[in-house]
Amino acid sequence: MASDNKIYAIGDSHAAYTFHDLPKTLVYHVGPVTMHRIGRDQPILNEHLHIQKDGLWIFCFGEIDVRCHVFKQSQLRPEIDVLRDLASRYEQAILKQNHPHIAILGIVPPTRFHPSKQNPEYPMQGSDQDRLRYTTILNQYLYQICLKNQWVFLHLNPFYQDKEGFMQESLSDGTVHIGDNSRVQTIMNLQLW
């Protein structure tokens, strides 16, 4: 893909925080939409993706699932099944869009629990170690999906995680997002072009 093409980042708040103010990048923030919902209710994507067929589309969903929903679902069935199904349905939703240039943003490093970081509408479920494990496994599935479909897996975690795999506080927004996105353009230049 030529480096002069537009980039469209579509997703939850992580799309907005991660890609704001980057050159040639337009952000379509669709609100607090989960990866599960994308797999189930694909019209959310259709509402936005019909706008442009050119450029690279970066799909940015899944952190809310890891933070709020996988733990509850894993009480009902094995977590590996929950995560595999989540990734598989997400893949099918993206494939139905029939876009030639796709990237998937990996799930960002989880934030350690602290009462001040709790969002009452989207509370952290499970332990820090649970959420770290979900992030790691789901990112492995997303990476494999990208390899299979010849998509780009945009993996920012090595540049934003601490030595234990959690979000570096100094690079976050103080809650669950990447706050300092100055590294993102460099990473994209290395991984996309």
C-alpha cells in the first residue's frame, strides 16, 4: 500500500485516543461498541464503511470486551471458547465488508485495577491477571486472523506496556487508553509501509 493513502480508524474510544491528530488519518468513533457487538450486529460497520472504499481501514474494537465482559462469559463456558468465538465472529464481520486494505489494532495493554480508574458504566471484571491473559490470548487470535487474511496486525503493546504487560501509566490517559500517541505514527510507518 502506498504511503500517500488515507487511513481510516474505526472503533470505540481507543480509535479516537490512539489515532487522533495523526497525519492522513480520519477517525470514526462509533461509541462504546464491543467486538462482540460488531460480530453480532454488523450494520454498525456498514453505516461507516460505505463512506470510503479507498485507503487502509484500521478496526479498533475489543478492549471493552476484555475489561468488562469476558470474565462474566467465562463463568458460563471455557474462556478459550469465549475468546476464540469473539475473534472468529469479528473476523467474519470484517470479511463481509469486502475492503481490500484492512488492519486490526491489537487490544491495548490492560490497566491495573484502581478504584479511581473504575468507570461505573463499564467496570473492570476479573483480576488484573485475568484481563492480562484475555488480552494476550485475544491478540494471538487476532494476529492469526490477520496472517490468514493478509491483513496488518497493528500491535502497539511492546511500546506501551510495562515489564509485566500492563499499560504504562506515564503513556496512558490515566484510565484505560493510550494517552501519549506520539509513538503510534512511528509504529505505523514500520508496520504499514
